[in-house]
Amino acid sequence: MNRLTIQLILLLMGSSLLSPAQQTGDKSIKWTIAGELPPGNGCSRSLGVAGPVAGLYGGILLVAGGANFPESMPWEGGKKKYYDEGFVYAGSGQHPLLQKETFKLPAPVAYAASCSTPQGVLYAGGENENGISNKVYLLQWDIATEKAVVKSLPDLPEAITNGAASADGNNVYFAGGETVNGVSDNFYSLDLRHTTAGWTKLPTLPKPVSHMVLIVQPGGDHPGVYLMGGRKKNADGISELYTSVYMFDLLTQSWKEKRSMPYSLCAGTGIGTAQGSIFLFGGDKGTTFHQSETLNAATGREKDPVKKQALIEQRIRLQSTHPGFSNEILVYNTATDVWSVAGSIPFETPVTTVAVAWGNDVIIPSGEIRAGVRTPQLLLGKLPGK
């Protein structure tokens, strides 16, 4: 049992004795800003990106791709820009050292599903200015040559963005996401030891979903893949946000419903521990998001030019004053099926990024902190006893 696992278990045991109100004040996880993404691509300052590819391989943190609005906000006519540049951090999670070497992805991409595996950082699907992708790649870092190695893997059966991926050793699982035809309920697996077999289609998800957290928990009597929260955009343009939690039992190959989260949550990040705890960091509770979608739908239906313009201006005000996302840390105990709260992150907490366990720390690189606004910061969660 490693130190990270022990520390997370102790934190969970302590927080489970408290009421949600008390737990909100728990400062057991110490958060700092460990660094920033550099400007890159000839920019004078770093804006950060949403939807980056991120993961750990051989003790090296790789962060690449993503998207932002470099000229102006989307409601001001700003155009989203996608990136292919990657950055390398060595050392440790507590002291990530940005290396001078950079690398390029095969193509610009954002909102791909990514996860760390023993063979490299896998990323699948995503999107860029040309549309949604079905491409899958494995990123490695060669320490000897100080260069990135990018390997092609079998394509996804369909082009998908905003899906989720998680790995149990060499077994990778990919769930949900958005396709050109709507939100997917498909669920796939890929064995990295036998990639020629391609992706295997598994029993479909209990519901179509995107922007969720997917975590493999391999231990215990019933190892499983946990699907938490997320959302589904409907035909009328209004999304349904989920509180639901499901577990795919790897022994019975079937889905089981678990206790729901305390509130709906999408686009957040999370990590699991070997002893059955899942930590969720922040996320979007959807209040402002739902209001924005409702105004957008009403604008599309409105025929009167004056009323339509009033709705447009109302939506611009809503987005330009976006309050940010949840900074609360939720903990789920897979053994007891109980949720608790383990404090909060004292910084603007990003969504549409990836939480990466690095040694005894957790790194959350870049991401979106308000509507249209990214952060270049790498948040570091330092566990007690360090």
C-alpha cells in the first residue's frame, strides 16, 4: 500500500464523521499553485487551455493540446483556437520542473479523453477546427533522447468528443461523449497488450452522458468502473445534468446503480485510490450553464428582433459575470456507498481538465475557470503528513 493510498484513506475516515457543513471547513488537503503552463505558440502570455491532454508516464507529467479564446470572449465573437503543443514537467508533483523541451501532437486537439497507463498517456477522440475525431494515440517520453514518442492506436469505432477514459493497468475503458448525432451511451475497452484486436464494445451505459468522471477501482470483491455525474444535451438545446453514479462490475459485466452524488455535477475531475475511495475535485453544478442554455434556446425561438436582441444581451451579461465553478471536494467510499465532503480548493477551480495523481500529490493542470476563461495554473493538492 503506497503512501498516497494511506493518506487518502485517513482523510476519508476523518471526513466521514463530520456533517457536510463541518466538512467544508476541513483543510486536510493543502492546495498551492505549483506552476503555470508557459505561453507557447509564440504568445506573449499564457492564457491556459480547456480540454488538455494530460497524464503521467515514467515520472514525467505531459500536458498538451487544449483550446482557448485568444482574441476575445465567444459572446463577443471570439473564435476558439485549438493547440498541438505539449509541455513536459519532471521532478515530482510537489516540485514540478518545467523542461525546456516541448513537443507536438499529430494534430491540434481539445476535449479528448485522456488517462495514464503503464505504457504511456493515452488520449482518444476530441475535436478541433475540422470537427470531432476518432483518433487514439499513446504519448511517451524518452528520457535518453529528451523527446516525445507518439504512437497510433486503433481508432475509436466512432468520432467522439467530451468522453471519458480510465485505465486498470493495460486495460483502458472509454465511455460516452458527444458525437455528430448526439450524446453517446457506448462503452468500450482496449487491451494495450493486444491492440490489434481493436476496441471491444461492452454493455451500453445506463444513459447517454458526456462530461462525466470515469474511474476504475480494481480492488475488492467486485472490481468496477465508476461513472459519476455528467450531462446530456437534449434536442431542444437544454442539457440534463446528472447526480447519478453507476458501477460497471468487471466480474459480472453488468451495470449497477449506486448512491447518487449530493448534487448534480459535470465537467469536474477525479482520482481513485487502491483502497476504494474516489475523490472528485470541483465541477460545474450547472446553475449558470442551465440559465445560459435556456436563454440561448429562447433566442432561437424568438421572432421579434427587439425581443431577440434583449435575450442576446441578457445572455451576454450572464456569461460575462459567470461566478466560476464549485471548489468543493467530494469523497465517495466504494465499500460503504457513502458520500462525504473533504474540504474545498482555495483557488478558482477548473473544469474540463484532468486530475493526475503524481507520487503523493494530485496535479490539476490548466482548465476553464469561468465561461470562456482559462487558467494557466497547475494546482497542487498536497496531502497531510508531507
